[in-house]
Amino acid sequence: MSSPAPLQISPGLWRRCLWGGLALWLLTAVITYVTKNTTLLPTLILLGSFLVPAVFVLWAYERHGSDPQGAGSQTLSIGMILGCFLVGGILGVLGASVMEYYLLHPSLWLYVGVGLIEEAVKLAALMWVLRRYPQIRGLRAGVVLGASVGFGFAAFESAGYAFNAAVTMQGIDLRSLLQTEMLRGVLAPFGHGLWTAISGAVLLSFRRPDGRFRFAGPVIGTYLGVSLLHALWDSTHGIALWLVAMLTTSDLDRSLFAQGYLPQPTDQQKHLFTLFSVGGMVLVSLIGLAWARSLAHRDPTWKRTP
């Protein structure tokens, strides 16, 4: 099966989309605040949730979507990117929601289960989207398409979190909505998109010429590794609380943590908690970025990418 003809885009389009989308999001936030018009909330939520993930996918396509060797079969189309972003993202969040509902319960290992489930459903979504494109394989394609699925997952997930932050028992909380979208927008490049780019790169590196996926040792090991990064990222809050409690409390009841109970830090503990929490997320991000960079160095064509 031949690959769809690629659509040419002008260089730097991702940058214009970023600043243009950010301006529209700010304008929507101001008008929503001034007019109290709740019908603008879906626009605000969608803009804030999809802006950063979509821009990063556009950047990845612009920079790494074409094979510098000129092999047309390895040139990724906009349709393929959108399929991974939209279909892969939706299938990912639906699959994760169903599996987490039936398989997980509060415990010390909750976030390990979340990491294993969500990274598995994202890879499954990537394989499903690419089932009709047996010629698409290799590290470069895996990074771009894996990131597309991951960022699609992140966008739909962020929209859900933004909606939950906005709707409260007291009415619409616009400040909480904006804070949630800003935080998740800043963190988006270091989470789902990065993890699935890594696992997708290894998965497609081992894909057979006939299109069948090969679950070799490195593929399984990479899946477990990114699931661990995912679990560490999600549990940073709890780990920070546990470290603060260990360092500042002499009569700590450790069984509370095993039961999924997380006490709130006191005013005296908040600075130490922030240090551990932010420091943990930075550490997990650096590990993921270093891992992705090491994969890129294995593909010699990346060194010739302008």
C-alpha cells in the first residue's frame, strides 16, 4: 500500500500557531471573565487543552516528518499525524478509563498500575492506527507518530481536568480552570507525548517489513521503563509528602500511605514539599529527555536534519 502524498507546510508554522493560539486563548479568557458568558467555556477549554499538544505535533512533523534520504514510503502525511493524534488519543483515554475503573483501587501501587495501563493503551492505539500502513517503520516515524498519540491523549485528558476544575458546587470557577490549563500546558511536552515518543520509536524500530509488530525484549523493556517514568511522575506529589513526613515527623504512621491516604503538608512543611515535588518532576523530565536524545543519536539521519 502506498503512503499518502505529503502535504507541504511553510517553515515556522508551528511557531505562528503557538503565538496565535495563545493570543486567542488569552482573549477568550478575558472576554469570558468580563462578560461572565458560560457558553465560551468550551472554547476556552478546547483552546487551552489542545494548543500546546497540537503545536508540538506540528513542530515534530515539520522537523522530523520527512525522510532526508528521500524514501517516500517513510514520509509521514498530515492525515497519518491527525489520525494518531485524534483517533489514537481518543482510543487511549477511553481504553485507560475502562481498564482503570475495573482494575485499579487505592493502594501504594496505584500509580504503577496507571502507568502500565495508560502506556499500554497508547501503544495499542498507535498500532491500530498504523495497521493499514505496513511500510511505516523505523525510529524516526516511531518518535513522530508516538508523540502524536501521546499528545492527543494529553489533550483530551487535559480537557477533562479543565472541565472538572471549572465546575464546582459553588458554580463556575474560572480561576481554577485557567490555573489547570496553564499548568498542564507547561508540563505537556514532558509527559504523555515524550513517553509515547520513546516507546513508539522502539516499537517501530522492531516492526517487520510485512507490517507485523515484533514485541522483542527492547520493546517490552522500553514499555516497562516509560511506564515507570509515568508512575513516578504521577506519584511525585505522594513521594514528596512521604519525604517531608519522614524528615519532619517523628511519629509517622506509615500504614496511612499504604492505604492511599495522603496528609496535607503544614504551613511549616510547604516549602520543603514544593522543593521535593518540583524537584521530582524535573528529575523525571530530565530522564525522559535524556532517553529520547539517546534514541535520536542511534538514527544517523537525524544528525543531518536541519
